[in-house]
Amino acid sequence: MKLLSVIVPCYNEEENVPYFYEELMKQESFFREKGVGLEIIYVDDGSKDRTVPEVRRLHDRDERVHLVSFSRNFGKEAGIYAGLSKAKGDFAVLMDADLQDPPSLLPEMYSYIEQGYDSVATRRVSRKGEPPIRSFFAKRFYRLMRRISKTEIVDGARDYRLMTRQVVDAILSMQEYNRFTKGIFGWVGFQTKWLEYENIERAKGETKWSFWKLFAYSLEGIMAFSTAPLAIASVLGVLFCFLAVILIIVIVVRTLIFGDPTSGWPSMVCIMSMLGGVQLLCIGIVGQYLSKTYMEVKRRPLYLVKEEL
Ligand code: UDP
Ligand code: MG
């Protein structure tokens, strides 16, 4: 008998925990016929509502339900890592608690694993029901990432992904502190089959991602999988040196021909403030990478567990 681990990161999902369980169990018979057992790992990411008691209740009824509960909110990325570490399955699948990742897709996903794929990933082809500015910036972000990063990051990719044990171990071997899961999946490689589906709105509760949280997350993604911003700083430096040489020549020639009537105070101020700005920007970029390095070097744990079932 093989085992499939279903990993569900939850942050304030009290209503979705039992609902998700019911919906998932509709797929149970398919897997039983295939000789695959299920295990469900709810990772509670420091929820402030009744998420943990709800999982405990399910655990009392069904011993295949497990819980990892964090001491505080560590973010979904940490939740994914914790779930994958706890998973004992020959396969693992990551799913959101809000049922935006439809369990009805599982049989199809599994059939590709049977065909020999190492992982089956999903992407949504529409962003129906999402605020338009969010979709706009998301599209820009993926386009930018494709240009500046060597790692493949697919537009609309979800974290809904079925993987073999080999892929799970590869992901667990990446112990970086700044985790950008979409990039990590691309980085580890392996044979991946992509399935597409229309966006589904969340079942209950509200999204945990504000616009600014997403914006910060996208910067995190850029810095974790690209060093292009650092290169931009060097390119700017070269450009300004070049400009300066031309200006010097112009001024020397002009002074030789027309003499030196005192003027040019406003242009001087403009040039100085512009260069000052560019320098601060570049130092800022370097600082961002330095701060990421600082966090990596500290080697703090990705999460702290308060309770486990
Ligand atoms: N989530 C989490 N920790 C967080 C934020 C979200 O574990 O800090 C979980 C959340 O409970 C859900 C999944 O990650 O199961 C996706 O979150 P959400 O549905 O809010 O994001 P969206 O689908 O709107 O991008
Ligand atoms: Mg969601």
C-alpha cells in the first residue's frame, strides 16, 4: 500500500478545515482502488481563531488527520516546509484550505504520476474574481521575473502540486531562510506536467494576502532568484562615468573658446541631487541583498512548533 500525504497550510481557516476534509474524502475511493492510502497534514500557521480545535476534532475522529501547530504566524512558505518535513508519503500534494485548489483534479494529477512524471503542477488560466490592479501587477511581476531570472517561474502557477518522494526530498534539501516556493519548484527541476484550470473563488473566509503583503512578497521573489538589481547598480555607475567624461570635455572646450563667466549654479545643484539620488538607490539595493544575507547567516529556524498530532 502506497501513501499520499496531503499538506494543507491554514491561517485562520476554522470554517474551511472541516469543509476541506469532506471535499477531500470524496476522492478517497479513487485512491483506495489504486492502492493508495491518504494522510492529511494541517499546518496551523499561528491561527487566532478555532482552526486548531477543529483539526483536533477531526484527528479524534480520523487518525489519518495530523496537525503541526506553529507558535506564531510564520507565513505560508514555512507552513509548506513543515508539512513536507512531516509527510511520510510516497507522494505529497500541497493544497490550500480554502478549496481554491479543487480536490476533483487529484485523480487526473495522479494519473500523470503513474505515467512517470515526477511532479504535476497547476496554473490558473484566468484571474476571475480578483481585483484588476492585483492581476495587473501580478502579470508585470511574472514578465519581469522571466527576463531577469534564470529560474523558470510560470505565470499563474499555484502551489497546488503533486510530487514524488524524490521531489519532496529535493525541496527539503533547500534550507534557505528566504523561501519563495514558486522559484524553489522551478529550481529543483524534474519532469513536470502542467495542468490548467479556471480560477475558483475561495470557499469561506477572506484572503490572507493584502496588496502590500503581495508586493513585498514579489520583491522577496526577485531577490531570492535574481541578482539583476545588483547589476543595474553597476550599469548605472558606468553610464554616469561616461556622461561625466563627455561633460568634462564640453566644459573644457567651452571655457577655452568663450572664457569662464561664472554661471551654472542651478545645473550644478540638479546634477548633484540626481547623482546623490542614484547613489542612495544603489546603496539601497546592495543593502537589501545584504539584509537577506544577514538573515540567512543567522540560521534561525524556519518555524517553531507548539503542538503536533
Ligand atoms: N496561509 C498560511 N499562512 C499565511 C497566509 C496564508 O498558511 O500567513 C494559507 C491560507 O490559510 C490558505 C493558503 O495559505 O490555505 C492560501 O492563502 P489565501 O487563500 O489567503 O491566499 P490567496 O488564495 O488569496 O492567494
Ligand atoms: Mg486562497
